[in-house]
Amino acid sequence: MNSTQRHEEVVTGPEERAGRTVVLGTETPLTLDSGTELGPFTIAYETYGQLNDEKSNVILVCHALTGDQFVTGINPVTGRDGWWPLMVGPGLPFDTDRYFVVCANVLGGCMGTTGPRSDDPKTGRPYGLSFPVITIKDMVRAQAMLLDHLGIDKIFCVSGGSMGGMQALQWTVTYPERVHAAIPIGSAAHHTAQNIALHEVGRLAIMGDTDWHGGDYLSHNAIPRAGLSVARMAAHISYLSEAAMHRKFGRQLQDRETLSYGFGADFQVESYLRHQGEVFVERFDANSYLYLTRAMDYFDLIAEYRGVLADAFQGSPTRFCIISFTGDWLFPTSENRTIVHALNAAAANVSFVEIESDKGHDAFLLDEPEMFETIRGFLRGAAEHWSGTTQ
Amino acid sequence: MNSTQRHEEVVTGPEERAGRTVVLGTETPLTLDSGTELGPFTIAYETYGQLNDEKSNVILVCHALTGDQFVTGINPVTGRDGWWPLMVGPGLPFDTDRYFVVCANVLGGCMGTTGPRSDDPKTGRPYGLSFPVITIKDMVRAQAMLLDHLGIDKIFCVSGGSMGGMQALQWTVTYPERVHAAIPIGSAAHHTAQNIALHEVGRLAIMGDTDWHGGDYLSHNAIPRAGLSVARMAAHISYLSEAAMHRKFGRQLQDRETLSYGFGADFQVESYLRHQGEVFVERFDANSYLYLTRAMDYFDLIAEYRGVLADAFQGSPTRFCIISFTGDWLFPTSENRTIVHALNAAAANVSFVEIESDKGHDAFLLDEPEMFETIRGFLRGAAEHWSGTTQ
């Protein structure tokens, strides 16, 4: 831990509504996986609940691709609910009457943490594509620097779904001694060919938009709206299941009795997707989307350990709870089971729950009582084996 | 049958390399489902094998979304193999030593049949978006006019995969008395919400491309390359299975040893998809893609029969062979089984085969011995119950 790191609290970050921010890496920059040194950089984060005197009640929540630090309550940027309101709060599984929940916008993000939309201190202009490509491990390193800043040595539990689950896994591998328990949900030890392919479609939609201007759209006072919207729509389909789409929309028409014989949004599912795309463009940066999808594509704990994933977890002191959903075709149970097998091979402490749900990959964000009960039970057990106290 | 229809053989159609073409609907236009009248219009088609004296050995092949009339041999436009070379030819399941195989480019297509790229005879300029939205049934009606022109009353068998399967089904419903046997492969009685959603992403990618120019790109000497390419990439992912992509590409890098930490095509699957997109732009018209995907989305035999699909097949004299593939998540077995159940409820003559394959929706185009054997056997049986002769 770089406890010698100089840092300062700032009231506003690059995003004026980003809430709490801290500037890190001023004296000692962060060396990224690419070899590039990054610093100073800003991390925007939120906390929920109270840190106890022993600093032993920390739950680090890691957000997914398009998530942010606003886990619950009203997101001041979007004016909408946070993304995990059923998980984090008083009396909820991540009980803020008991735990101190920390969530930081990831490196490369666009909600206050330094990313391609931020100004490069060397030029005073937005990084754009000159921002270095970052990895899941880089995100985790930056989070560790944030915890150093907060004086938190060890975290009781780290959790997240999808890209958040990748970060949770990476935490247990990069900083095993700092993580008592981990709950990666709907995650994987590497991104599959199909996942990479879906991301590539989204990236080319963005980069093919003439308003992208080689990544320099801010200088051109433009936004690659059409491309980013298409990227979101394609991704959104992959977050749902066929069954969920059928149940939700079927072939129902939108605000009409008969087919239009045209190319408007005749069907509800078309109207819904278009809306998802439009809303997303208002809240998300196109270049950030490129960088974060790339980080997910690059994630490969299996290759990092030369094909033997168990080696990643040898001697791990962490207690794991791996959760998957039957209806998730993006991060299917098979990928999660690969993690479980490796943990078993490394004689790690692991629970595995596959939850019956037809809601697709997004299930981890939704009302899934079995997930909540699983996590409550796992945290109870983890607390019993915890040298600190979470009360 | 409009045997009074005036028609003429022309040597070259709108596409000079489109092969055989015929102009139809000159005196009596085709009334489309939208209510619009279309005529005159050109149908480009190919035939393989010899029509027997009784005109009783006709197999009508219907192509899929991006297919065309060049079923086998070298496609003169692309210079590549036709799309069903393992199915159609001497000694193959659709044996051209025995059968007379006819395949027409669908209405709305871009390989010689009239579509949005064709000149509107009223203006002398390309239709663009003024081309009427067409349906699967409209495609089938146009094919029936072609068969009338060829003097063919009844077809021994109609077959096709995907959108071709939709046409085959529609043939049995619209012209039951003209169809002795039908083999819809990897098909469905309606397009699902997920299928519509995937198409909508492709359409918005095209329509969001500034080079689309509201559909009038030909006048602007432009092509919406980026958008059409993205549409193809997204669709292509849906034609494969996760297993096939994993087997074919995994996380293998393309022409490099290490990650680039950039946004080029690091992974083989990215390179492959980009190539698919680029090649497609060279051979396919963007507006045609809009019209044909729309026709598929609009296809709904179930709604047409007020929710009772069996009513579509009441008293059907046709012998059906329905084929699905286990690894097809776009037109899954469940959708094909819906057709089978309706046929059974209508006491129609139906065989159903689900073929074990992890090659995804594209399996019908590939070397699937069980599919070939099924079709050979089915055709043998169909020939035994055929009042004509196929010898």
C-alpha cells in the first residue's frame, strides 16, 4: 500500500455532480498493465453506512460496465434510482446499518473517475484515444489506492456482478490478504469469444459513426449518438433472455392497432430498445464504452496463470460465494462453474449457487429472493470466521 | 394463376449479372399485403436440372435473408460458391439428375429481382424508401407468378432454411393445392421478440449511418458501409452458437503474440467479424436489408389465424418435414415444435426431426449428414405418394 501517496479531497471533479472524489497517484503514478504510468488521476466514489472504529465492516461493491458509484438512493447525474437498491441499504443483504459500503467509479469510467473524457493534465484537453487502455486489474489497483487513502487495510467482503464480478475475482487474486470474503455474481474467469464478438459490434458501431471523429468528438462539439445507441441496444439484448423478452414484449405493437408497413418502431420491443439507446447516450461517454468493453475483453485470469486457473487461488485465505443464473447466456453457469472447479482444486473455501431465473444476465440487478437469501447466509458465515467485528 | 399475365424474357435485368430474369405484373400488378400495387417488376431466378415433360419434378428452393438465386455453382456476382452446394446437385439430396430446382431472388432483394435499389418505372430513379414494404406472403405470391410464367402448376417440394423456411411454410398455407411436400428448416411460424430486437439493431445501425441519407444514398453516390457492416456483424453472431465460436476462435489473437492495448482487431473473432461485415457491404444493398428484415419481423402465421396456428393447415394435402437444430438459438426447436403441434392438431402429414448440432442457426447451410439423410428419406416417401412422376 502506498501510504506515502499524497492525496487531497476535492469538492468537484471533472463531473461536477460526481459526489466525493479524491486525486491519487500524484507523487507515485499507477503503473498500468500496458506499461503506461497514469497519475495524477481522480477517483469518484460513494460510501453508505458508517465505518466502524476497527475499520472491519467494509464491503467493497464493484460496478458493472455501465454502472457507477451511485449504488442506491438517487443518482444525482441521472436523477434515477441507483443500480442496486434491493441489495444495499438498511436491513438489506449489504446492510448499511451494519456494513460500510464503498463503491468507486472504475478507472476509464465517465462518472467522475478519470477516463477518456477527462482532461489530460499534460495537455489540458480531453484524453480521448490518448487515454491508455486499462484492464480489470488496473481498475482494482486504483480501488486499492482509494482504500489506502481511506485508511482501510482489509475488506470484509468484495462483490459485484458481471464486470463487477470480474473485479471481485481480481481482488482475491491480486490482494488475497486484503479480502476476507468475495461474492462474484454472473461472472467469468475470462471473456468468451461470443462476448468479445458482441463488444466488438458495439465498438465498431461507435467508431463507425462519423460523429466519433477518431475519438476526438468533444473537440468537434459532437457525440456519436447513433453509434453509441446501437451499441447499447445490441448489448441490452444480450443482457435479457429470450424468455424474458417474450414475456415482457412478445409481438405486441406499440401505440398502434396494425402494422405500419414502414420502418418506425411498430413493435414494443423496438420502441423499448430505441428508448434504452437514447437514454444511454445522455448518461454515458462513447469512448468510455470502448475502454471498459476492452478491459472486459482483455480479462483472462486463466491465461494469466498459463491455463491453470487453480494457480490463481493457491493458498487463498478468502471465502468465496459464486453465484450464477440459469437464464444468463452471456455469463452462463458453465463459466461460473469453471471458477468453482479451480477454487476447489486450490482447496479454497467456496460456496456455489446457481439460481433458477429466466431474467437473463441482468438478473443480478433485479429482485431475486434466492440471491438475497444466499448472500445473507454467506455473510453470516463469513462474519463468524472474521477476526474483526462487523457490528 | 394469372395465365393471362403478359411477360417477356430479358437478357439483362437491373443487375447485369443476375442471370435469368422475367418481367411480371405488367398488365395485372401484384397487390401487396400493404395494399400497394406493384408492377411491372422483375424476378431474377436460376434453375438446375431438367424440367420433365409432366412438369412434375419441381423443387422450389427459397433463400434466406442474405441468400439469392445462385444456389450452387459459382455465383457470378460474388465469384464465390452458391449458398447450398451440399444440398443441390447431381446425386445430392435435391438431386438435379432427377429434380428441376428453381430458386428466385426474393421480392425486395438486390440480386436482380425488383427491390429498393431498382429503378421505379414511374420516376426512372431508384425506389429507395418509396419501395413498398413487402411481406413473406408477397414474396411467395411473386414466386407463384414466376411458376405460372414457367407453366408449372404444382411443385413436388418447396424448401428453405430460416427466411426460406418461412416462405416454404407460407407456400403451404397460401397455395396448399400447389404444394405436394414442404421442408421448412430452422424456421418459425412467427418472429420472436428477440429476433425482432436483433433486426432492429441492424436497421438502426444502417439508418443511423450518415451515408444512408434517408435511404437515398444512391443519389448521393454513397453507401452506408459502416452501418450495414455493423448490422451484418450483429446478425452473424446470432447465426453461430457460443460453442461454435469458442471452438472456431476461442480467445486466439490475430497475427500477434500479445495484446495491442488498442482498439484494432486483436482477437481472431474480431478480425473474422470485421471481414464478414466488409465482404457483405460489397454484395448486399442496405435498403434491401431493411426491407427483408422487416418482412421477417412481420411474419406471423399465428396472428394471421387469430392465435390458432392449426387453422392455417386445416385440410392441408401437403406432406411436411420440419427440421430444427439443437444449437440454433435464433430459431430454436421450440419454435419449430410449435409448427409441428399445429400440423398434428390439423391432422396433417408431418415428420419432425431435431438434429443434434452445435453449429447454431447456420447449420442448415453446412455439412449436416443427418439433415441430408432425413431429406433423402422424406423425398423418397413423398415421391411414393406423388401422382406425378419425378423420374
